[in-house]
Amino acid sequence: MADPRDALLENVEVNEEGEDPLFQILREVLRESEDDESEEADEDGGDQEEKRDAEKFDCSLPASHSYLGDDMDELSGRTVLDSEKEIELPLLPMHGVVLMPGETLPLHIFMPQFVAMMKKCLDGNKTFGVCTIRSDSDVDELSDVGTTAEVFSVKEDTSGGIHTMTVKATGRQRFRIVSKRRQSDRLIVATVNVLEDEPLLVRPASAFACPRHLMLAPCCGGDLESDRSDVEGLGENLCIRVSGCKATMLQQLRRDPPCLSPLPPWVYRIYDPLTLMNRMKHELQAWSQNMVIKHQSTNPTEFSYWVAANLPLDDTLRLELLIVDSVIYRLQRELDIIGKYSSFCCRHCDAPIGHKDDLFSMSIDGALASYVNPGGHVHQTLTLYKVTNLTIVSRPVTQDSWFPGYAWSIAQCSRCHAHMGWKFTTSHRSLRPSKFYGITRSAIKPAIVQRHGGDGESRSRTCRQS
């Protein structure tokens, strides 16, 4: 289709012989407009080409802690401590870290006494205890509940005449401290009781204890007619022989066991761990569409610990979830927290920092994971697309980045200037996301929504809004 400006330019050129300056100015304006459109088209084409060449970040790299290097020695085997007797464990006290079972803990160890402790662990069962140093009280104190950590990868370095160790360990079993003592080398050795989770009964037999006629009627909608019906066994071995609808009934009973109970189905669902786990997955997806859940365990116990490790909670709430022995109650408590959680703020001045909608998983382990810096400090770090009330106070640096391909800059609270985390920007133009933020969990606290009266209003009492 012809551009109407071409005709206008032709008219301008014809009338230019009359040396009218108006036509000369008009011709220059139209030509500048054409040049601008050409530049915009080139930019659009460049953007489209950049989108085609965009490279999504490999989320397995942070989970494997590739920044620690690929020359670490891998260790095999698994240690399970006996829960029926007291055990002595060397303790590693840590600020801002509440380790959950199944969570990976990276460590840079420089202090000679801790290097000696780790070497002794490697010569034995590769297991030590991790306890958090609680800073939410007037005096720092060691929590009386912790998690065992088993080393699965290690590297020793003696360069410069200093013996250091780089370690990757996995949280295994919960324990409670019975007593502890400090040795002459300042190490803490504790006598502990290993805590076991209560066994799960996915389909408790007591839920099916009801008369035979109450069991059969709901399953067949009252239309069942047979000469003889018999119930043999309960639970997984349930077998119902009813002429004409045996297969249909078995399918329904396996799909919906509460139909055998005189209690309403919602009572059964409250205490069914598989139902609670599915509810949790649905809530997390509604909570943040960018949370990676598909890589997580289908075991309710392991899943409950993964949720506890990935929620941006303070030490008090994490320890509350860690101390719970019942998987069902832990999942119920997590559902309650998620329902009230709205955002989080600075632990020091209550300045709003981030909202749950901006959470996303930069690692296959989830939105929150532990990372260690070259100085040996471990940060349980939460990843977000957007934040508020943060000030960037350093230039981007790519060295020792936890996320390969990204440069990090230090971020502080705009109000109290406390260290909050880092801004990560891509050093490769094609890498996506182009930027995000990592907030250290020890610097924030949750804003739990408190509901009031019957007016339907709710507010957060934790953060002071700007």
C-alpha cells in the first residue's frame, strides 16, 4: 500500500521550484519522521531477536552450589541415629540459620577448632548438630532444638599455610538437647535425644469402623440390590463383593475412603496427610505462581519440611515448625500461616520490603535456600522479582556469585541502613530474568494479617506502612 506521504513529498518537490521555504521545511520534517520510524523498526526487530535468543537460567546450578567449585570429593552412605538412646554430638552454632531436614547446608570453615571437629566427623559417621543462636531475645542464646547435618561433599585446602574446608551437608534428623558442655578448645558437645516424627496412617482403620449397612448405602447411592453382600478387611485390603457393581464400588472406595465412615468427609480430610499436602500445593500456587513445586517430594513428611524451609519466616516460627512431632499438625500449621501471610518487612525498623506475590524460585530447591559467602557466613536467602525500601550501596561484582551469570550488589534498608541482601543483575544480555533480589531471611520478619471483628477488615500489625 502506497504511503500518502510519498505523494506529499512529490508535491513538495514540484512546488520547490517556486522557492517557497514552507515546502522545504515540510519536506525535511517528513524525512525526519521516516528516519525515526526506521530506527523504531530496527529497535523492535532487535528486541524480537533478543527475545528469540533469550536464555533461561539453569535453576539446578544454585541447588548444586556450583560456585563452590566442581573439585569437591563426594561421600556416600547414610547415617540414621538411634532415637531410643541419648547420643553425643558436636554442635555448630549458627546465627540466622534454622536448618530443616532435607535442606542443603554449604559451609566455608576457617577456624582451627571447627576444622578439627569436621575432620573428626568425617572419620566417624559424618554427622554433626546444627543449632541456631537466637537473637530475638535480649540475650543471644542457643536453641534447645536442632537438626543433624550429614556431610556428603568436602574439599580441603592448605594453601597459604592455613587449613580450611569447604563442606556441603544435608539436614537429616531433629534432636533436642539434654545437656551440653564447652570443651577447652571452645567447641560445644551436647547430649541429645533424636526426635522422630509420629508414624503416618494414610487410611486409619478406625475411620471405617461402622455398621455394614452404613458403609454400603452411600457408595451406591441407595440403588444397590443384591442377594448377598459381604465386607472382608479394611483399609488397603478392603474387598467388597456385591453382585453387579463390585468393580465400581472398589474404585470409589479407593478414591474416597471416608464414604465408609459414619463421620462427615470433611472430618477425615482435616487429618488426611495426602489431602493436606494437596491443599498446601494449591495454596502455594495461589500464593505465588512462580514457586517451583513439581521437583519436591510426594512424601508428606518430607514435603512438610520443604514447606517449612521455603516460607520466609523468622527464627521463632521456624523453630515452632521444627519442634512439631506430628506431620499432620505441621501441615495444618503451615496452611494457617500461609492463609495469614501477606508480606514481610525489615526486622529492625519495620519498613515494608517485599510481598508474597513477588516470590519466585531461582533454584529447583525453592524460593529460599542457604548459601555461603567467601567469609564463611551462611545466608538463608529468599529470591524476589521486586522489593521496596532498598538502597543499592555497591557496584555489581560477578566474583563468587551464587547465581552464575549474575553480578551482585549490596542492598540496604532505606530507613535504618541495615544490610538486607543483594540485587542480582545479569552479566549476559540474553539471560532471563534480567534482574532479581536476594533477601537474607535473618533481616526480615513476616507481616501476618490480623483479622478484626465482623467488618471483614484486616491489617498487618508487623510492618509500618510508608
